[in-house]
Amino acid sequence: TIKNLLLEYKKNHSFELEAINFVDWDDFLYISSKLEVNSGLLIYLARPGGVARNDFMKKISKYLRNYFSRYNYILFYPEKEKK
């Protein structure tokens, strides 16, 4: 998982890590109130067209622009399964 990769990376680098899992997309705005000046945000999303994809994910760019423009962020999508 992304969290495990970051924890492994953290062994040799100095940074704080807090993982916040949420099911309700309304909680996404709550996260913006928890971030500090030098915070970064890593967002793991379902692949476009995937089964887990939902309508809110289409709006993620707008939310990032409106509520997270002061922070660094990275969007992660799962690797496409190889056949």
C-alpha cells in the first residue's frame, strides 16, 4: 500500500506521516482544516472507468484547486492489472 511505502521511506528520511482513511467524501473538506503550512497531501484514487470510481472523483480537481491550493499534493491511481 502507499502507506507502507511511505513508512519504509520514512526510515531513512525525516518527516511526519498521518494516514486518514475516509469513506464519506464530505470528510475530504475536513482534511483541509487539519493541514499545516508545509503539509503535503497524497490522495489514492480509483482508476478512471474503474469499478470503485464514483462521481465525486470527477470533481477532485475542483476541490484541490479550491481548498488545497496552498499545499502540495499528489494523486495516485492503482496500477492497471496486467493480463
